[in-house]
Amino acid sequence: MASLLLRELYFSPWSERVRWVLELKGLPYARCAYQPLADEDELKRTTGIATAPVLLADGKVLGDSDAAVDWAESERPAPALLPAGARERAAVRALELTATEVLAPAGRLIMIGGWLAANVQPLGNHFAAKYHWSAEAEARGTATLRRALPELARAVAGGGYLVGDAFTRADLTLACMLTPVLGPPPDELFAIDAPIRAMFRLSLGDDPAVAPLRAWRDETYRRHRGGRVVPAAA
């Protein structure tokens, strides 16, 4: 079995996605906290990558959550998190990419804009430069979420799974990637200090049309996460 080390930013939805998959697959791993600003140069020097998560697997450096969860799927096929059928697998992939490449980054840009407006420094300027924030980019992200979130909420309003009749990576990934918009799951599901929790939630998430999405996300955590998420031990 590979020796696994996860360099993680605890509250990052991309880090949480990798943790969740590794734990569902029963793949033991060690955790090493990454601190923005303080650890960026060291992480880049040792891995060639400047963002977390980075999964180190017996010499492999997997610096993208897609690569990390694909590696876990190949290393430990059961329980399967991708359907067998080609059409269903494509649907899962499309939903994963929408969540990781559109929804969560849009929420992150809006969140960064809020940090800048509140003069949360030096994090505001650091993340604005790192993720190419601009007022125009934030406006585009807001428009995207206003279109997409109510549609997703209607899709999950009756409960159940996004693709087929079983839990897949589509459900897991969307549940994680909603954090920059809805805030983290409740404290009994995801431990996070109150000041940091307050930095995440966007007003978009308070739209009544989005409420079913929050309920679905929290229920997905209760049914499938396997316990309360907590930071790594110091």
C-alpha cells in the first residue's frame, strides 16, 4: 500500500474532497497543514506546486484534486465512486468539473471581494493576486451563481443522488464545493472556528431558492461523510 501524505488547507473544499475520497476508500494517510502566505514558498520548493491540496503517494506528486481522486479510484476501486455505464460516468465527470472549475471558483472570487471590501489583510491582497480577482471577474461569478444555484436546488429538492440511484463523486464533489457559497456544513458535521466560518458564507446562499441545496448538502454529509470533519492534530 502506498504511503500517503496530504498537504492540506483545512477549510479548502478541494482539500476536503481529497480527504473524503481517501477515507471512503479506506486509504490511510497522514495530514500536514498548509498555511497561506507562510508555507507557499516551501510547498512550491518541495513539490513544485504552490496551492493545496497536494497528495504525495510514494513518489507521485498529485497536485490537483481531480488527479488525486482519480489515483485513489485506481488504487482502491471499491467502493466505486464512478458508475460503470459510460453515460452515467460522463454525467458524473461533467458535474464534478462544473463544481470544481466553475461554482467553487466563482464563490471564491466573490469571497475575496468581500475580504478586500472589509480590509481583511494580508489575505485579501494575497488571494486576489493568486486567483486573479477583479471587480469584473467577481461580477461574472455572481451572475453565474445566480443562474446555476437555483437550478441545482431544484434538482436536489426531492433528495436523492445527482446521478443514478447511488452515491457518486458527483454528490461528494458538489457537497464540498458549495462551501465557498453556503459556508461550511454545520459545526456538528464540520469543525471550524467561528471567525473563519463567517468569512465563507455569501449572501447568495441566503436566497430561499437555494435552501434545498443547503439541506441536500448537509444531509449528504450526515449520510456519507463518516463522522465530523476536524483539523489534523497539531
